[in-house]
Amino acid sequence: MDRPVIGLDISRGTVDIFVSFSPFTVSPRDFYESPDFERHHFQKPIDATTADFLANLNPKVVILEPTGPYSKFLVAALEERGLPFLLINQTVARDTRKAFGGSDNKDDPFDSLLMAAIYYEKWERLFDRRFWVEYRHPTIRRIRTLLLDLRSTRKKSSAARATIKQRLVRGEWITKARIKSHRENGSLHPDRLPAFYAWLAEWCYEGEWELSKACRSHWEREFQEALERGEA
């Protein structure tokens, strides 16, 4: 028997697996709606037993989308077991879902079939490089992961500051709603807040955070004066 082409659709805790032994003779949607589909479809947890299940099928190739943390484990497991795999461009796959399936609605079992259908159409029959993502050197992947983590952290930090300023402007201390923290170049410490925000968060005690006594007294005095004026 020929080695199968395997399409994967990975979600938070499970992976839908579609096992195909030949190109489709009907449209992907028609096959999906036929009784034959269930003989080719499996749903498994994302763990080592599923990676072993895929290895035992001895696939010709495994097709999946690089869905960040959800797919990272299985991609590493495929690589560790020496299984060939291809990564599909998520944006192009989303745009193709409607053309192949008659709908752009997300459907995990159908999407596992879609991975195989795209392989036959856009790799074997007529190669289209737009559909495929290069699996880069481990060092490059590590740098990219760190940059994405940093971007995510900055977004959360910006959202937290915006929330604080919104609370301040609602009357908790309106004069400080537009406060700006100025620090010299090179003085930004990744684990230390600007003084005002550190004081707000009460990160002022020894062991976790240490602000000078003069700094704490400055903000406490200003806050008391704001209270007396009715501005806080």
C-alpha cells in the first residue's frame, strides 16, 4: 500500500487527523460529506501517543498549519521521529477554505481534509510557493519566538498603562492621568517600573522593590495635597 498523506488540524487540546492514500476523485466537500470520510478521520489528544500514532502510519508527508504554541509540540515530535512534514501558509489556507469547501467557516475535521487537498493540488499537481512556509534553522526559530514574546509583553504592558490612566482620569488622581516617565538612554531596567507606577503598585518594600525614601515621600505628599484639593 502506498504511504499516506496526512492532514492535521490542531486546536487547543486535540488534533484532527485525516489520512489519505490518493488524490481526491470528487470535490473535498463532497468527500467530507460522504460516509467514507469517517474511515479516514481520527481525533486525538496533543501528546506523545499521537506522535507515535502518526509515526506508525509511516506517512509520505504530514501537512499542517503553524499555529504557534498549539502546533509547536507536534512539529517538534514529527522532527524528532524523522517524519517529513510541510507547513501551510495560514492566510492562504483560510482564503482557500471557501474555494475548496464552499464555506469560510472554521471546521476542524474538514480542515484536516483540507490540508491533504491543498497538498495534492498545490504541491503535487501544480506547485505554488505561496501556500508553503519555510521551516527555518532552530536558531532563527528561537529568535523569532523571543521577538514574538517580547511583542506580546509590550502589548500587555501598554494595555495595563492605558487602564491605569483611564482610572486616574475618572477621578482617582486626575492630575497624574497624563504623567510621563523620563529616563536616560540605557537606564531602562526590564524588571523595574518607572517610579510613579512602582509607587502605585506598592512595590516599595525591600526584597521585591526598593524605592528611595525621598521618592516615596514625594509621591505620598503629592497625593495628600491632591486629596485636600478634592482632586483624588
